[in-house]
Amino acid sequence: MKNSNLVYSTDVGRIRNKKLSLSTNVQSTNIISLTLDTKARKGKVVTVASGFNLSQIEIKSVMKQLKKKCSTGGTVKNNSIELQGNFIESVKSELTRQNFNIKIIN
């Protein structure tokens, strides 16, 4: 009972969270552009991945995986993922592993 959360519900049965699974047909037609940005950030580099045609929940799921892979902070703004630091190669390898098409813009 250490990790249990008591929740009151009038429904019968167990309530389970559904795992998010990204549809592969959306990913294969999706072209993600990766850029490095320093504007309005006091010279600090941010890796920006934009061009996602996914729901907000799916984008946050992808962002969480990227943050974990790069061991850095990040956010979602205007359907694009911003990661703190220069992680172009790490983000590229992770997104290609998830069947996204990548285009690096300098």
C-alpha cells in the first residue's frame, strides 16, 4: 500500500491509464526540422525541433523522451520542442528511431 493512491469513484472496476502510442503513418509523413537558436536567450543555445503534426499530448510524450535521452530541460511551444543546449545529433538519432523524417536547418 506504499505506492497506492486512494481515489473515490462510483464506477465499478479498475481505472487504468492508457499508454500513448504514436501512429506510424503520421510519423512517416511528418518532416521535423531541427535548428539551433540563440535569439532572446542571452547567448545560450537551444535545440528546436518543429513541424510536428501531432496532438499536444503526443508532442509532450516525445518531449519527455527527448529530455530523458539528452538529460536536459525543455518545453513545448507552438507545436515545437525546445531543449536547452546543443543536442542536434542526439535528437536526430532519437527521432529517426521513432520513424520521423528529419531535416537539419543551419
